[in-house]
Amino acid sequence: MKFDTLQQATSFYENYARVSGFDTLLYSVKIRKSDGKISLKYCVCNKEGFRETPRLHVECKKKRPIARMGCKARITLKLINDQDNYVIFSFHEGHTHPLTTPNSAHHIKQSRNITLAHKKYIMDNSCANIGATKSYRVMKEHVGGYQNMAASVTDFKIFQREIRKHIKGKDAQMLIENFKRKQQKCSSFFKYEVDDKQHLIRVFWADAIGRKSYASFGDVVSFDTTFSMNEYCMVFAPFTSVDNSKSCVTFAVALLYKEDIESFVWLFEAFRDAMSDYDPTYLINDQDPAMKIAIERVFDSSRTRHRLCMWHIMKKVPEKVGPTLAQNEDFMSDFCNCVWSKRTERVEFDELWNLILEKYNLMNNIWLQHMFQIRQNWIPSYYRNMPMSGVMRTTSRSESENNLFGHFTTPHVTLLEFWMRYQSATDSQRH
């Protein structure tokens, strides 16, 4: 039998092995010195030879199964001198081990081939925070069983690992190039900054839908920096609010390497540029001192009022009052009724607050004293007559954003993977 190329000859033996039920190894070759061409090629069974015995005795914690059984099955391919074709020079058919049964044939190497459909399926599932193993199990149900998969779970893991290896070190540049392409196609806004070593330290992005949503629902904006969802520990900071149906909408997002005054000033200026200098009426965030200074520098206090997010404050209460009171249902009920009531007048709130602190012996609690001093920035009784106050007191923004992005991403992904998952999260939010 004659073959035009060596690849064609080896593929022939691999197909024969797949049908017969065994795996092959590409063994040694002989190269002709005159022209450097391969004159002889040996293809053997994967159970050829025996496992080498180590020279030094090393105790293994986990014993590996014996794979080599001295099998003699092989084929030798020889180059024809006056042509570039190959012929079968020798062939040994017999095996020293049982061959794979038809029911298990899908496990051998020759039967496994990760296709473009597999790769597309893995990438699409990755956007929804579904790993390679779970993708394999789900796809098995679609195709009707493992025997129809034509690939193993290890193949899925290897492909995902190779993708991450390809992205590693280049994900920041790939992310920026992706933003540039999107900016050319639609009315999006994008801005970034690098340090003296060309490392990405800040990036801001507002797509066309987010900018349009801001024009309709941008009176009250919640800004949150509690998310750290990539392997570089860059802080994810979304600008969000609620629409007419009280569902969360995301206007813009940013990734920051540092949470300092300079970074926040740069970010808020980028936000104003993206939204055509249309400032929100209320800007709600957590108690970050650097953020407070940046807001005062960038936004006009007569047009934008700074308020604190009640969700972040109430999350700190169990830690600040101690474990005993944190588990006291009566205290938590009294405290929540005092803080959340929108019908309480300011004087009534002050009296009720002091009564609760005296009742539970918290008069000397420094954190509660400070929160009482700045009560006009977070207690609903102090801004209930202001427009949009009902939106300001709700905690659904931060809670919903935490749950949404927490389901779609993890802190161990690259920037490009994170951005793909962010897009899936916003698509889910908008539909």
C-alpha cells in the first residue's frame, strides 16, 4: 500500500487502531543524512514495552496503574528512494492485551476529537460562569450519552486551560482593543489609563444602552466598589439605579487598581464626560473617605447631593454592636424599625435612637455615635420630603447588583474573561 505523505500513512494506522479498539504511539524515526527526510517511521500500540523501574527507591503515595504490557503490535513506514511516497514496510497485528470493546471505544484517544462545536459550547458556557466539567455533563444530556460526545472531560479542561494560557499576560491589551472596536461601531464611551510600566490601572466604559438609560433614570445613582471579581484584584465599580418598574439598571462600569482620591476623581470626571456633564441629583455610595473627597471635587454640591447607602451601613451593624446583640432579635427589630421608618419625624427619630442605645447599653459605642452625627446623610426621616427619596432608601440596588454579578463571575478570572461574563450579566439584567 502506497501513501502520498507520511501524515496520510500515520492517519491510516490511527484510523485502523480506532476501529480495532486500541491507542497508538508515534515511536522512533530514522532520518536520512543525505537530505534530512524521514526514511523509517514506527507507529506502535500504546501498551508497547514495559514501565521503567526507577534506579532509586522512592515511595509513591499513589500507585499508578500499569499501562505498558510489552505489546508487539506495530507498523513500520518506509520512504521510497526515488519518490516522496511511503509504503508499509512491516506490520505486526497481534496484541498481548484485550482490545477495547465497542461500548468503551469512545474512551480511546483516536475516538476523541474536540471539535469547533465543543469549543464554542465551552466558551459560551464560560460567559455564564459554567466550568468545563459542568459543560461536559450538560452537553452529554444534549447528545444522548457519553458515547456520543467524541471528547472527554479532560479534553474540555485542557481546552479551557489552553485558552487561559493564551490570554494570560495579554488580556488587558485584548480588553482595550475590544473597547476600541465597540466604540467605532456604536455611541459608546470608553476611557483608560496606564502607569509608567504600561500596566492598566483604570478603565471606564459606558455603552449606548447605559447612556440612554441614564438620560431616563439618572436622577439617583448608586456607586458601589465592593466587588473584586478578577485575578488582578482590580475593583469593579458599577454605576446603577432603578427604572420605572423598580428593576436595577447599569449605566456604566469601571475597573480600578487603587481606591484612592486620584482614581475616584479620574473616574467621576470620566462619568461626567460620558453623560455629557448631566449630573445626578443624588449620588449614593458607601462610607469611603477618599470617595467623599472626590465627589466634593468633581460634582457641584448645589446640583448633586451625596448620600450614604443604607445597605452597606446596615451590613456593618452586627459587627459594630458585638456578637451578643447581633443575635438578639429584639434589638435588631427595634433598630430596624427606628432606622427604616419613613413616617417618623426627625425629632421622634432622635428620641427613639437615644432610647434604643440606652436600653441596650450602647451609649458609649463610638461607631453609633458617629452614625448619629451624620444621620442626615442616610436616615430616611431627614430626606423623605426630597424628590426620589423613595428610591434612595431602598436597598435593592446594591443587593441586586451583588447577587447578579456574583452569579456570573468569580475572583479568579482574567480581565477578558471577566468582561465576557459582565456582558452576559448585563444582558440578563436588561432582558
